[in-house]
Amino acid sequence: MSEPQEIIALENNALLGAVADLFAQGFRLVQIGCTTLENAYELNYSFDKDYQFKNLRITVQPEDEIQSISVIYPNAFLYENEIHDLFGLHIKNISVDYKGAFYRTAIKTPFSIENLPKPEAPKQPQDAAKQPAAGQQQTEAPEQQPEIPRPQKETTE
Amino acid sequence: MARTNVIPFGPQHPVLPEPIHFELITDDELIVDAIPSISFVHRGLEKLVEKRDFIDFAYVAERICGLCSFMHSMGYCQAVENIMAIEVPERCQYLRVIWAELGRLHSHIFWLGVAADAFGFESLFMQSLRVREKVLDIIEETTGGRVIFGMNKVGGVKRDIDAETLKGIVGRLTSMKNILEELTSIFVDDYSVKHRLVGVGYISRDDAYRLGCVGPMLRASGYAIDMRKIGYAAYKHLDVEPVVETSGDCHARCLVRVREIFQSIDLIRQAAEKIPEGPVEVKVKGTPDGEYFSRIEQPRGEVIHYVKANGTKYLQRFRVRTPTFSNIPAMITALKGSQVADVPNIILTIDPCISCTER
């Protein structure tokens, strides 16, 4: 059974207002999660009330500052410190700020854009790959077994 | 005049099976604040999605924790199955419930033992683990494993349990009830136990909700929230009502777990009676593309397995929000105003699973 899950995309500056609104409606904060995209980060703020699951989503650039919601939901400080330490995002005004000492990781910000391999491109249909257009040389390398992606330690930009 | 001290508690402490650290700020023996510190054994399993494809990752998810192992792989598989719109056979859903409840059963009995050890009742600890062994035997007979079940896969489960074995399991669990009643009556009624737990580590109903408590910790403060009510797997066909206590202290958290032990036995009985015949898995074709938050009720509370996939065999993101992580803010509140001598009991009645937290 698939549980209905609402995801509401927001601008960064509209986050606090929307969170305060959910707080006023009696929602509890379930979690804050972060996902690394190609050039940005996606943050999901999940809430629940009477088994109604709602997500607020913001997409931020690496240099963006995010306002902490720990002033509204005091338990948010753990998630925000986690995101700061694992993704390197700047979250300001966290109620209990560990300043990077929350997680002891072997490499700094392991989930940041710099440390995450790019997602593998979807495979082209085999027919299209094998039949180059007339008069055009096939420039692509022959198909190989997909390699296991390795974390990139160098910036590729 | 009271002296303010900072007392380090953990990461290595006799009552802590796993490392977590608190800086306890005290006025004499009274705790006025507590600052938690985790990640002494952080493993970074979430990052393994870069190296293990979505099929293999079910085994990684199971290894997040030794006590809730089955439910981690179950949550993960449910997330991927939802993304790929895989209709899992109904028999598989019932089998998942049976193994999940066996997992909850042995986890709660194990907790009773560890809690007994924390308040100095070592023989009760040994008796609890003796009873738990019977549950582990059932798990071993049906899955081949005692800690890691290895039964879940994307699209179903690997093994079936025949009707005769199911009947035997229900019979054995029913006969265990007498021993369990005798064992749990000590936690419920014993003067010494109540003396150590009643009124200790109080969390109010409002605080429990506001601070994001989950599981027995939330239900012990009066909230009837249990993710099994969502109706995942076969729970939608079973009669499951959240176990609720209202006093919000260590004893209430203990009572919730005690009653959930018997609830799990009843759920296994219900599932064994209603399980339909049929296949236990379906073939999985293609790769996942999409995202889903899978929410299930572990022994320690609501766990979230978030999966985001981009159409390749490697997931873009896998995140686990574990119940212990969610219960840490309330743990701080429970510690404030307590005596230093009560700290081990308070921490243990939250049933911290650091292995999950350090995923």
C-alpha cells in the first residue's frame, strides 16, 4: 500500500513562514533530509499530523544560507547540525550549534557536491548507439561494462 | 551552596552497550543540562549507495542494526517497491509482518534484560535473555539467521513458512506467555523496580510531541501514534491498536514495551490465521526512478527510509532517520532535573540504539 505523501516545493525565503504555519496547525517535525543534486542541494522537511505526511522542499545552492527552524521546532537542531557536517551547508541561528563537531567523519562533508560522484547517465537504446547517422563517423567509445562509481576527490568543475 | 560541575557520561559506561556521550551539567547531584554527543562509530552506510546497486542494497540496509535488522531491510524494500510500483504478493506481506513482530518481540525482551541490568537486577537480566533465546530459535529455524535474517529482497521475501511451522510458532509463543507474564510482572509490580522508575525521567505529553518523540517514548506520554496504523505490509488486515500509557516516566515506557510484547504475540497469531496461499515474491524488472519516504514502526519507533532514484541501478540517495536520533532531544529534557544516579535508567528507558543512529 502506498501512503499518500505530499511534497510542496518552496523558495528558500518562504520556508520559515510555511514551517510556522504547520507548527500552528499541530504538525510534528518528523525529519529533515538533504539530497545532493548535480549543482545544488535539495532539503526535505517532513511533518506529520494524524498520519498525514507532508514535506516542504527547498532547493539551495552551495553558497546559500539557510535559516534554522530550531526556533520553531527545537528538535530541528540535530538534523541541521547533521546537514551542516555531512553536506557542508550553512545553516544560521541553530539553537544548539556544534559548529562542525557533531559528526566525526574520515573526510570533511562526505555528501557535498565535491565528494559525490555524478549520477550515472541513463543508457541510450542499443539500436541508436549502434547505428550512427549516414555519413557520420561513430565517435563514441565501444560499449563497456558500467564501472562502479568511485567518490571523486577532485573538483570536476 | 551548590557547586556546578560538568560530568562526562559515556561514551564507555557499564550500562551503555553502545557509545553515546553526554556532558552532564550538574548542581551537586541535580542535572541542570545535558549536551549529547554521537558519531563515535559512524559507519556512513548511506554513502554505500554509490557502490551497491539497489538490489544488493537490501543487504546493506539490513546491516544497519542487529536488533531491528529485518525492519531496516523491510523499510528499504518497501520504498523501492513503491517507486517501481511493484505489487508484492499478499503472502509475502504477511510473512514480513510475522518476522517483523518476531524482531520486535526479541528486541523488547532484550531491552527488559538490559534495563534490569541497569538497575542492578542481574538475575532478571539473565532470565530475560533466557526467554529471548526461544524467540531467536524461532527466527533461526525460519530464516537461518539469528541477527541478520536476510529474508527481504526487492519484490518479496526469499523463503516461505509452511502452515505446519506457522502453527508450531503460534503454539510456542502462546506457551511462552506464562513465562513472560511471570517475568514482566516484576517490571510492572515489583516495589524495588517501581522505586527506581516511577516518577523518574518524566516527559510531559506536550514535550513528547513538540520534541519529536517516537515509538514507546511518545506512547508512554499519552500519544496513540503507531506507524502500523498506516497499514503498510499486512497490518491493514490486522487488528492493531497503539499501546498507550500516560504517566510519561521511566516506568510508563517500561509498561508500554511490556504490553507490546504480548501485542506482538497476538499479531503473529492473527497473521498466521489470515495468511493466504500464494507466491512470496515477484520478478523485478527495470530500475527505480522516483522517490519515496517509507515509514514503518520499529521496536524503538517510527523509522524513515527515504529513497531517491534516477533510473539507474545505483540510487541517488538513501537516507535513514532512525527512532533513537529522533528521541535524543527528549532524552535531554528527561535528564534535566534528574539525579545523577538516575541517568543510566533514564537513558536506557529510551532504549537507545546507537547502531541505528550511527548508520
